[in-house]
Amino acid sequence: MKIAAFDIGGTSLKMGIVSSDGNILVQGKAAIQESNGDQILQEMLRWLDLQHGYEGIAISAPGHVNPFTGLISMGGAIRRFDNFNLKIWLEQRCGLPVSIENDANCALLAEKWQGKAQQLDDFLCLTIGTGIGGGIFANGNLVRGGHFRAGEFGYMFSSQPGAERPGSYTMNEVSTLLVLRRRYAERVNRPVESVTGEEIFRGYDNGCLISRRLVDAFYNDICAGIYNLVHLFDPTHIFIGGGITERETFLDELKAQLNWFDIKDTVIDITTHKNNSGLLGAVRHFHQTHQAQ
């Protein structure tokens, strides 16, 4: 059984045709301008029109997602998706079964299905992208919460809250690549659109003082979040996903900062499938839903 899969992000839409055993047969990607939800919907329909032989559609989406009804009550970076039922919208246009799950939960499902967590009962996934997301697997089960909001690690305070406004100093405010780019742009007096994460980390590698200070603070804030998660959930493992993990030295640099936090018996690692985790996890959720029905 072949499934058309989508992994929705604020800056890109990943697309694939995935077999039942988890092989990605066809793959594509589209750049998304300013988290434009309407562009995402059109790109999805365009991709589906070009593909053949798929029997269902699986979606990994940000925000608060009800995986049973398909309603996205809050779309995360994609505000067009607030109170929007993407499952029904696609089923009406394609005439095929559609499943949808939160993107961090999809990363977790991929790790449990075909990754390093196959034999684990208590682990977390932490995703670092336009925002910070998380997935919780505790006592052998995926934890979604009473309002499908469990795992919103980005709303944890990462450092001492300030008086400026509620929500300041959360992980979403200090630990994403977008925030890192904004801070760098302010320091060098350039528009944020002209700054890339690659440029900042290249400066870090080459000893640029601005890059080093900002990247060290970025890592430190991630570590503070990990410290909180370890003491809240007592996981045996935490797997980190997102574009930042494409950096070969990411894990070593993160662990160097973690040494200050004295975390000894929780394994910190990157997700097995990196940027493909969302696609694979979405397909895993589709099959679980299909089997249940």
C-alpha cells in the first residue's frame, strides 16, 4: 500500500510517496513563504495531481491536532490552519482516506517504528524548527493530553521570565533558528531575511565573536529545556530532530554544553531519520488508524 505523505512546516513543505514498510519511493519539497497556509494547500494538491498509485494521504502538521477528527484547533506557525479541519478538506477533494497527526508526535512515531526507540517504553522527541515541539512516549504509550496539547515543550520557560510580556523567555522565544537569525541580524544591522543559519554557524566555526556568543546562548537555552524535561518525565532517551541536526557537529556541541547541567543517565541523541521523520511518522499513524478502523 502506497501512501502520499506531507510534513508541513513554517518554511517548507516536504512531500513523499511511502510504502507500507517505510521506504520513501518518491520525494519532493516546496519552499513556503511566510508560513502561508493557502500556499501549502495548493502545493499539496499540485503534488497529488502529479503522483499515481497512492491509496491514502498522511499528514504531519504543527500545532494542536485532533488525530481522530482531523481538526487543527491551533496551527502553530501556520495561523491559516487555526480551527481548520485539514483531514475533511482533503478527503472532499481527493476521495481518499486522510490521516493527520501533530508533527512532533510523527517524529516520535517514526523513531518508535523504524528508529532507535523500537525497544523503548519511556522516551521523548524534541523538535527544533520554526518553533519548538515535542512528543512524549511514557509507560509504553504515546501521550497526547486531554486537549491534544501534550508535548508543547516550546512553552516552557528556558530562563528567568522577564517583565516585558507574558511568554517571554520560553523555548519558542529563545531556542529556535529563527530567533538565532533575528538576534544575529540585529547585531550586524541587516534584515533577517538576508541571514541564514548556515552563515551564523560558519561564523561560529571560524571564531566570529558575535556568532560564538549567540550560538553558545542558543545551545545553553536548549540544554535548560532538556534539563527540565529530564526531571519532569524521567525519560531513558531524548531524541532531537529538526533542520539543526543536519549539522554534523551539532550533537557534540550540545553535549559539551550539557556537561554543565549534570545530566548523567538520560541518553541524548538525534532522530534516526532526521528530516524524513515527519513523513515516516505520518505514514505510521495512517496505518495505525487504518488498522484500528
